[in-house]
Amino acid sequence: MKDILRTVIALIISFTGTLLTIFVSLYVLLYCPMRDIYECYMQDTLTLRILFIDGAKIFLSATVGGAVWVVFDIVAGFFKTGGFPYLLFELRDMIYKREK
């Protein structure tokens, strides 16, 4: 039972990290700055400062997203009983052995 619980916790942390990575890198640091640049351009309020800051956010979106994912994967690693590719298989085998 302890192994199943540890595996489930690791899966939840990994899944949360993936969702947070998608949110941070694609929405906060990629979509929002692009929308901001477009809106400022259409309203004729685009300045070099806005362009530089939003350009830096767009440029760093993949790096920050990867860093978020790595942190969550490291935290999930403390709960894993095996490697990540085998995490779902381990959960399946633990449940299958429990049913027998």
C-alpha cells in the first residue's frame, strides 16, 4: 500500500508540474506578451520599453517552462519507486498484484 501511495503522489506531482509548465510557458510568457504587443501596436502606444520587456518574456518562455517542469520532476522523484517511464506500469502492477 505504501508503494501505491508513493506512486500516486509522484504521478499527481508530475501531472501538476506539466500543467503548470504549460500555463506558465505558453500562456503567461508567450501568449500574453504577444497579445500585449499586438494591442499596443493597434492602439499606437507601442514603445521600445514594452517591446523589449515583452520580447524578453517571449524569448525566455521555454527556459522558464522547462525550469518549472524540472523542479516538479525533482520533487516527484523523491516519491518515485522507479524511473518515470515505468511509473504508470508500476502503479498498474501494484494494483494488479493487490487484486490477486
